[in-house]
Amino acid sequence: MAPMVTRRGSDGWQRARVAFWSGITLILAGLVVLGYVGWQFWGTTWVSKRDQREITSSLQKQWTEGGDRLQPKYVPKGKASALIRIPRFGKKYVVPVLEGTSPGILAKGYGHFTKSADPGEVGNYALAAHRVTHGEPLRRMPDLRPRDAVVVETVDTTFTYRLDTDPRKLVIPFTGTWVLDPLPRNPDGGPQPAQRQGQRLITLTTCSELFHTDNRMIAFGHLVKATPKASG
């Protein structure tokens, strides 16, 4: 009598096939996730740094042509109005400032809160930037210390601000909009600018951690020098 092919063997083969393809699917899904994470941490930074270089070069070229409409108060949302240099971050550090703080704008450099003061004006020149991904302009924010310089260059003037607070000592929820006020007053009694009217302040804001967080790290400073640029 011929041997019978058992159903159990067929079922086992089917289960093995299912397990095999399930494993392949999980591996592919894992590769997709790793690819996404890699893009967020390295790909977006590569693209953003390229964009920052192009925007910086274009802005400097526009400045050589001159014109009052290139002053920050006339620059439309989404366009570059200034360049930031922070000596503690190295001689080659230069990042454009764009008007507005949308995700698309912050992917290209610093964003200027448009309802805050312009560079050099009385009030608070408030800026935001990424700490990780998208160029990482403020990745080294915790390295900043009181008395560090933040240099803001516009079409006709270079403004030098000096930091007054240690960013490591002021971390707030993203809802803490008091830091954007013309004269920020800390409701908790912690670090804040000197409470004198008529100051020309700067505020830097970024994420408090390298990974996702709703908290913000803050540094305040004040204007110490405004140097007009030579015409032409």
C-alpha cells in the first residue's frame, strides 16, 4: 500500500512559509524605520547646511547691491534678513536668519519671531533654531556662557550682543511665551534680563534635549555695540 501524505506536513510547510515572509516583512519595516531616522538626523542636516550656504551667499550678494528694502523691517516672511555668527561655535560658523518660525523656515536657519523687535531695536530680538536635525544651528547651545558674543549682521549694520544668562539654567515649557516679550519677566523668579525699560535685547530659543521634547532652552543677552558697515 502506498504511504499517505499527511495533512500535518502540509500545514507545517505553510506555517514555515508564513513565518519566513513575516520575518522578511519585519526586516524591511525595520530598514524603513532606520532609513527614516537616518534621514531625520543626517539627511535633513546635510540638506539644510547646503541651503544655509546658498542663502548666505545670495544674501551677501544682495547686500553688495544695497537698498533700503533689504533692511530687516522690510524683508517679507520666509526670506533672509540677517546673518548670525557666534564666536564660541568657531570662526566658520555663520547661519542665516529668516523671517518667521514655521517648520519650513526653521529647516533653513534661524527663525525670527516677527512680532518681536528687529536687530538693534529697543525691545527683544527673539530667535529660534533647531538643536538637532535640519542643520542643527544651536546643537551646542549648552556650551554658551554669560558674556559670550552673538553677532548679527544686516545689510548696513553689524550688531554685537553679549549673553547675560546661562542657557543650562533656564528650561521652560514650549508654552512659556513670556520669553518673547519686549522685556521678559520670569514668572518663576528665575533667570531673566535686567528689568530696565528701553533695553535692546536678544533671546535664543531651542529644544532642551537632543531628542524630541516640548521644553525649550533659553538664553538672554543685550546689545553692546552697533557698527555701521562701510557703504559700497
